[in-house]
Amino acid sequence: MKTAILLYALLFLVSCASTKMVITPTNADVDRIAAKYPGYTLQQLDQGKTLFTTHCGNCHGLKNPASKSEEQWQKIVPRMAAKVNKKGEVLNADGQELILRYLVTMGSR
């Protein structure tokens, strides 16, 4: 019984810790990244955030977007999407791009 309680407590703490890396985009983020991604919207950034938390957080803790450079994320996102898609396509190229742009934008805060 004690083991089960400790396990649940640990899982709860891990899930709380992983959500700290989720940064909610604002219009200021859209303005800041406008030169890099012309026409990019707050709605698209929010979609990237949702895909990031849903798919990336499913397998491991969420990473801080600032923990990697844009070049690193460009390599990591497709590799991780391939792992997600092993059981059938879940993340298409558009979804991957939304995640990448979210990470690059939030990492440049």
C-alpha cells in the first residue's frame, strides 16, 4: 500500500514538473518572431504548444524550449515525430512545423 502511494506521489510530482516548461504564447511572441515567420499567428503558436504538450509530453518530460538551439530542434523534432508516428501517422509535416516554430519562438524569449 505504501509503495502504491509513493508511486502515485512520484508520478504526480513528475507531471507537475514537466508542465513548467510549457510557455503560453502571447501576441508579443508573435511580434518578436514576425521577421522570421511572416504571417505567423498566435493561433498557430497555440496549436504548436498543444501538439508539443500532447505528443512530446506523452513519452517523456517536456523540455524547456530554451534548452536547445534552433538547429538542434530542427534535428530533434523530426526524429521524435518519427517515433510518435511508428504506430501510424499522428504528426504530419504541418504538425511538426507547428511544434518547431513553437519551440524556436518560445526558446528565443
